[in-house]
Amino acid sequence: MYVCLCKGVTSQTVAEAVAAGASTTKKVANACGAGSDCGRCRRTVQAIIKATEAEAAGLAPHTSAKRVRRLFR
């Protein structure tokens, strides 16, 4: 699913940037462009950062992913 329409960045691309070490919205913007234009997607990018970090830490990823899906509605 597209997260950033300005740059055409998907949630998978954002998750990959986070997995590669981008731990803030600014670092994600530098890594893949999401959130670097109008900024409307920054809340969604932040939610993906939290969900990806929670999943990596072994915390309830389904709860975080559910929150991310709500942001797309």
C-alpha cells in the first residue's frame, strides 16, 4: 500500500528502511523519500516505525499493525 503519494513510496519500502536502521521520520525521509515533500504521511511513517520496531523486539506486532491499518482508512 502506498504511504507517500508525493514520492510513490510503499509501506514495504518504509519498513525496509526502518529495518536497515532508519529510526526516525527524518531518517526514513532521507532513506526512501517518504515524508520529505508535503509531510502528510509522517504520522503513518511514524506508526510503521513503531510497528516494525515492536515486531523486531518480539512485542505484539498484530496490535501495532492494526493501528497502522487504521491510519489508512
